[in-house]
Amino acid sequence: MPPEDTRRAVRTENLSKIYRQEAEEVQAVRDVSLTIQPGEFAALAGPSGSGKTTLLNLIGGLTRPTHGQVWVGDQELSELPNRALARLRLDQVGFVFQAYNLLPVLTARENAEFPMLLQGVSAPERTRRVDELFARTGMEGLEDRRPGKLSGGQQQRVAVVRAVASRPALVLADEPTANLDSASSDALLDLMDDLNRELGVTFVFATHDARVMDRCRRLVRMMDGGVDSEETPA
Amino acid sequence: MSQSPWARIGMRNLGRHPKRTLLTAMGLAVGFFASVVLVGWSQGLVNQMVENSTSLLGGQLEIHDAEFLPERGLYDTIGGRDGVDLDQLLTRATSDVRVVAAAPRVYAGGLVSSGNSTVAGMLMGVDPEGEVALSRFLDVLTAGRLPRPGQNELVVGTEMARQLETEIGGELVVVAPAADGSMGNDLFTLVGTYRTGLGEIDSAFAVLPVEDLQALVVLSAGRVHEIAVSTQDPWVAEEVAVAVTTAVDGDVLEAEVVPWTELNPALVEYARLASSMYGVILVIVFGLAMFGVANTMLMATYERRREFAVMLAVGTTPWGVVLSVLYEALALGLFALVLGVVMTAPVMIWWHNAPPDLTGLVGEIEMMGSVVSLTMQVEYDVNFAVMTAAALLATAVVAAFYPAVRASRVPPADILSGL
Ligand SMILES: Nc1ncnc2c1ncn2[C@@H]1O[C@H](COP(=O)(O)OP(=O)(O)OP(=O)(O)O)[C@@H](O)[C@H]1O
Ligand SMILES: [Mg+2]
């Protein structure tokens, strides 16, 4: 294996996803070849229906490609059985969705610890990581609240802590700010920016939000399922 | 959080819809109540039948001469013509700790007359005190008192008294073929009446002291037809029969010890049939309850598809999702079991100790040669209660299996993007 291969977080090769509904075919992702390096802070942008979410889900192993291949680290996903995909998501990928990320019956701390618990991380280590990340995110004192007693912005911060605490190779965030007001949005972006710069966590966003696009250091514009253009704004 | 989050998630999910949880749990709890009480009641009835058949008049064991049954011949006394040492035989028959009492009996067929009325009946010679300790039919007389030996006194069933058109103090002529070939006859005074509720007994048995009957039918003092033996528990009768056989052996040649189970095999069959129904009751009751649980769990898991999608997205295996739903069902089952026990225990204790009497509604029922007064008397059966509890928990978990598998097959990508 060439040495530079170990340096990539994600690579896709001619990746396509076609949805068939009755007679109609929708090409949600069209022939995408893309490499994301570790430590990137990248965004997939583009109009509604351009395939951002589908691409993110293909990378995260939530959706299987119709054609092409995806590597996360040096693991190729298209042939992996479901159990192995679950394990890969657990160890290598953190997810942040637009809303309702958290399990309502668990407290903020329990939600944040959930993937680590499945990984078998020891209780003191789980506590240590969550304490540190909660302190960093201004969430101290809210550890024992259930999601219903947290604001939307606080819930998204817990989701980010959960995504990061299990030490994944990358975090995939699909419209993480879409349900937030601008102050909460900025706070969340500050947090992810910090985690990216200080801890080197790799982030890939799918977004419409100009604030997200302004903050990211690589912008992949999508159109009709394909990569339209690339920019490096920052 | 403990090492496996599934139990905690399952338990907490139950608390999200307290009313729905309570309703579903009530379904299982009522199933538990119905099964335990129904079976307890059935066992109560069986016990009452066994109890009546064995302690009303019969004993739980009977010692006879080997020839006595089934003809019940006058000559076939225990020990043959020479008779036995009755005191010694009674001592040996009661030597087993499980034996409560034993008493001798003499039987003879005869005619009882009063004025113009004559009834053919069975004359039964008893030791009045011993009989009260052993059987129940003379415990409470409907009128009068027990006969005293040597006074030519007897008691008859209420039905026989009615047929003879006589009452306490009435004079009765008793005629019976005697062992010496003569015809024994004597004048007796009616001193009491009893009632068992069984027509064939109340109309046919005239009871007098052993000595008086032996004198009437010319049997010597050591000659009796039967030693009736009662035990602590009818269901140990067969084992005790073996012990008693050993104890009296050598003493009495050619005697046989017969437990009630041999005398009344139909009743044993009935008891067996009743207990084979208990499994069927469980299957029916919990089979119905299963649909309720399945419906609730299906609803609950459908509402939470998004949560399962999140769990799967962050790396939970499908089996983890299945487990979380099964734990929820198990927690529901445990809650239902607590409810069920809380509902059932007081009723069982109450109906065991002070059963409501239904005889006012339906009267007494004659069944299998035994009279049953219909009360709500229930018997405890710990084994069956444990079996019912296990059935309840299994029902909850099995009913949740399909909903659990469905939850684990939720497609996370579609559900998470379909906001
Ligand atoms: N499960 C599915 N079945 C059928 N078609 C789908 C499915 N998921 C997505 N699509 C279609 O694929 C195309 C790309 O959808 P996708 O959700 O990836 O776009 P998007 O860029 O994330 O849009 P948005 O900005 O609205 O979130 C759309 O036309 C969509 O209708
Ligand atoms: Mg999208």
C-alpha cells in the first residue's frame, strides 16, 4: 500500500447511488471521487436534492453504494457485512444530525458516553473524556439533564461531544446548525472549530448554511449528485 | 451507566407512557390473577371432594380381611373366625406419625322398622368417640346425641328418619341375619340424626356402638370388618398404606390395607384430569395477553423509530436494538408480575381462610360419590404460581420479539433524513 494512503481519512472512487422508485430512477450521487485528509474541516454544499446527505451517509456506511467504492481509513466499505459496518461506525465515525440526535431516556452524560460504552471504554476514562469535553463546551452542570430539559443548541453540543468522545477518524455532520438560531449556531461552530484545530478531529459537513461555509477550510460544491467545484475559502 | 445500556434504556422507556404501560401490565396481571385463582379454586374443589370422600365417612385407608371386598360379607372379619386383639391392632395401625386416628367398624345388612314403615339399610357399628376423631359425619348431629354402648341406642340419617316417620326418642325394631344363622332382632331407641348431604348415606346408614351390633349379629368382641385409618394428608395415603401394612403384618394374617385411591379411582382420575387442565389454562390466558403486549410494543417501537435509527447510526448492532426492546418487555413483565401478585395474594389468602359461600346460590352438589358445597375455597400451589409467573414473563418477552426485530431493521439513513 502506498505510504500516502495511510494519510487519508476518507476516499471515494467513482461513487454512485441510484434510488429506484417504481419506474423512476434518481441518481442521488453521481460518480464522486473525493479524498478527505485527516484534520480537514470540510463542507459539502449545494442546493436541496444535490446529494449532500446521500454522500455523507455513503461515507458513514449508513447507505450502500450502487457503484464505486468508499474507504474510511484503509477500510473499504462497499462489501462489509452489516455487523462490520456497525462496528466501523462505532469506532471510526461520529455522526451529528440536524436534530433529535439524542436518546430521550438518557441524560446528557449517558448520551455522550453511549458509543464509548459500546466500545468498552472503562468508566473512569469515559467520565474523564466527557468531563473534559463538557467543560470545553460550556456544558458543565448540565450532565444529568435529559435532552428534553436542554435547549436545541445544548442538545447539538451534546451530540458533538458524543461524536468526538469515542475518538473517531472523522465526524460527519448533516446540517448541524439548521435548527439553531444564529447565536447557538456560532457557538456550535466555534466548538467544532476548536476541536478541529486543537485536537485535530476531522469534520465533514453537509450544509446550506452560509455561516458553516464561511468557517470551513474546504468547500465541495455539489450539483445533481456530482461534485461541481471546489474552493478553499479560509 | 452500567456496562450494558440496554436494560436501563428498556426500563426508562417504560416510564414514558405510564398509562399505556399500566394498561398493558394490567392485562398480564389479570391473566396471572385469573390463572392462579382459577387453578387454586379447582384444586380447592378437588381437595374438598377428596376430603369428603375420605374423611366424611370413609377413611383414607381401610384395613380389611383379604376376602371382605367387594361382597362385604358378614363372616369376613379381620383375622377370620378368631378375630384379633383389637387394642393391639389399633396401636400398630397408628404407629406411623402420619396417621391421625384409627377406629374399628362392623357392618351388617338389616331392616329398620318404625310402626308401619320399614327401611332396608346398612347397620354400622362404630366406636362413637373414635369415629368422631376419625371421620366427620357424626361430628355435628342435626339432632340428638351419639349412642351409648349397651343401651340399645342408635342414630340414623335424616332421610332414613323421614322415611321411617320417626324422630328422636322413637322406638325402632332392627332385624338382621346373624353370624350363627339365626335372625337377630332387638328394639332400639333413636337418639340422634346426622346429615352428610349424600342421599345414599343419609337414607341407608344406621349407626350404633360396635358392641351392640356385635351382640345383635352374634359376632364375638374381637371380630370387626374394618379398621378405618385417617392420615394428615389424603395424598400420602398410598405411602402410609405401605407403612401400615408392614406395621400390622404378622399380627393379622391375610389383611389388606387399601388406600382411598384404590377405593375411588374415578376421583383420582378426576384430580389428574383437573391438573392436566392447568397447562391449558395458562396457554389460553397468556395466549390472549400476548396480543395485548405485542400490540403495545409494536406501537411503542414504531413511535421510536427515529431513536433506533440514531442508535444504529452511532454504532449499535441490530442485536443491541433487539436487546433494548426485549429488556423493555421484561421490565414490563416484572412490573405486571408485581401488580399480579399484589392483586392475587390478598384474594388467595382471604379465599383460602374464609371462602365466600356459594351454597346459598347453588346448594350442595353431589359429584363422584362425594358432596361438594360450592364455596370459593382456594388452595395454594406455590409450584403453579411460579409456573404462572414464568409464563407471564415469557409472554411479555416473546410478544416483544417481533417488534424488537422490526426495530432493529429500521433503515437509519432514510429515517434520519426524513425529518
Ligand atoms: N431513500 C431515498 N429514496 C429515494 N430517493 C432518495 C432517497 N434519499 C434521497 N433520495 C433522493 O436523492 C436526491 C438527493 O437527496 P439528498 O437527501 O442526498 O440531497 P441533499 O443535498 O441532502 O438535499 P437537502 O439539502 O434537501 O438535504 C434527492 O433527489 C432525493 O429525493
Ligand atoms: Mg440533506
